[in-house]
Amino acid sequence: MVPENLVEDVQIALGKRLGGTVIGDPRAEGVRMGALAGQTQRKEVQEQLALLMQGSDVVYGDPKQVAVTGGDATKGAFMSPILLLNKAPWKNQQCHNIEAFGPVSTLMPYTDIDEAVALTKLGKGSLCASIATYDDKVAQQFVWGAASHHGRMLVINRDMAKENTGHGSPLATLVHGGPGRAGGGEEMGGKRGVLHYLQRTAIQGSPSTITALTQQYQQGAKQHITPKHTFRMHFEELNVGDTVITEKHLVTLADIDNFADLSGDKFYAHMDADALDGTVFTGRVAHGYFILSRAAGLFVDPPKGPVLLNYGIEEARFTKPVYPGSTIQVKFTVKEKVDQEKKELKEDSPKGADVASGIVKFLVDVVDETGETVAVATILTMVRKLDQN
């Protein structure tokens, strides 16, 4: 489907590209298109093509013959690419109802995006649709309008056209489909397609039991207060649930002022006590990022040890305002361990890059003097293993 004023230009451009497509034995040099699955399929495609031609004109290709490289057109199931032009897609609706499962495409004009959306819906549901545009507003209008009738939607523009792989990538061995007669009712490619083929079981139990079963710490589960700081322990020595309870820190106005100066974050809720009418705050409130930063100052054990680096933070939430005069403390718990294989290094890899290590996720639960959580986050650390062989 192309804007009606561009139909001729697109037809000519497609004809030139198709004219450069060499058809034949895929083993032959330069061949870009092989045969259909067999003579039976070619016959079926030609039968469907004949029905399509009742409402469209052939503007490229010959339904009856094809030039073949490295093969015999009379013996192989070869077929020329066929480009049809349907000048009146509202009147001639064969292209919306008939699919020739072969190298057959139909050009049709539209006046505006709303009409393009409406035309796509005449197909009563499809696996996928693509739109080529550099105008994100046009893309938004089309996707929002047409998504209900397609399992996948691909937006192509000049920034990514050379890298795109087509209509997305469903997994070949999986059930996949879109709404309507495309089947399935939902796109089953990707992660959803994998889950479709896995047995899934819901587990109920106490937080401690769920932690033991999943090896992922659940808040509320029993914690094991370790005599040694977790930053002093190697990957193999750490267990899910191992916890450090830190010292406390009294939050002051000076903390807020200093953090505002250091970070440049002078949002009114932190700095202007007279601007808080109509807000949820009862006074100048500490920055959420200060709370997390100060929490790090509480839970980090500074000397060099098994912890190699901290490379990220996930699921950070600021759940309760912290005002000057409040104290904060951290419950620092091993949430999950992810083993990883030792990397094979290149000759120019930096010294120390071959250290055997694993990923440890720590739950950072920041509580105030009442014991309530004021901030929570998960940090990801790389931790050295005992065995360096």
C-alpha cells in the first residue's frame, strides 16, 4: 500500500529491483531466488494468482514463464516474481481475501493513513504488517490504528533499514499468529512463544519456602545475619539470604544541602520549605538518590576484597519520604547468585580480565527508625570465585 501519488514511482522502482533478481539453482553464482516447494505448490499459487488477477493487473513478471539460471524451468517448480496493481482496492477485494503463497504481491493506493489502516483491516487479521516512514507521528497513527489486526508490526525508517530482518522474527518451530484468521489470537514468537511450550507451575508458600525453592530471596523471608561482611566473602561462600545489618545514619539539613550542591539537583521539595503547600511533603525532604547513595556508604565494605565491581542497579523505588531528624539503616541481603563461565580472553585483554567470577544480586532495603522501608533497590556486583584455575 502506497500513497496514491507515489504508485507509479514505486511500481517502477520495484520493477527495477525485481528485474535484478536472478532465479534458479541456489548453488549457482548470483542466484537470489530458488524454486517453490514443488510442482503442487506452484500449481496452487498459479490458481490463486488467477483469482487475484480478476481484480488486479500484472505490472511485473510473467505468470506462465520464467528465465532460470542453473536449472530447467520446465522441470523445477520455478516461478517469476509477480507484481500486481489493484487500482480500486475498496471495490476489488480479492487481494484482501486471497493469499497466493508464493512470490506474488499487490500494489494498492491509499489517500491518507486512516484509509491505509482501514484497508489493512479488510484482511480480517494477519501475522504481520510493516510501515516504511521517517515520520514517527505517521508511524504512531498507523500502529495505533492497525495493531488490533496484526500479530507483529515493523516500523522501518532510513536509520535502521539496512539492519532490519523483515517483519520481526518469530521462532520457526513455534505456533505463531495474529488475530482473526491469521490464527492463534496473539503473536507467539519470541519470549511468549517459548513460554507457550514450557510447563509452568504456580508455587505457594511462605517467603522463606519460596526463597528456598527459587533460590531468589523474597522479602519477608528469614535472613541469615553473617558474622563476616558479605563483601569479604567469595562467590562460593555466599548464600541466598545472607544479610548484613548496617550502622545507622542521622539525616540532616546539611546532608540535603550538600547533596544538592554536589548533584545540582535543587528541586523545590528538597530546598524550599515554603513551596510545599498542596504536596505530599510536610517539610524539606531528602533526595531519593541521596538515600541510596548514603545507603551505599553504609553497606559498602571499602578495602579490596572478593567484590570486583558494581555494574548496575535494578528495581529502585523510593517508598517513604525521609526528613531531617530521621535515621536510615540498611538490610543488605544476598538476593540471587548467577554463575558465569570463565571467559576466553584475547591477547590484548587487560590484566585481570580473566578472573573467575559470578554475579551476585544484593537487595538493598533501606529502613528508617520505625523499621519501615523508605527505599529499596537491587544492585548487581561481580564477585571473585575461590577457584582461580
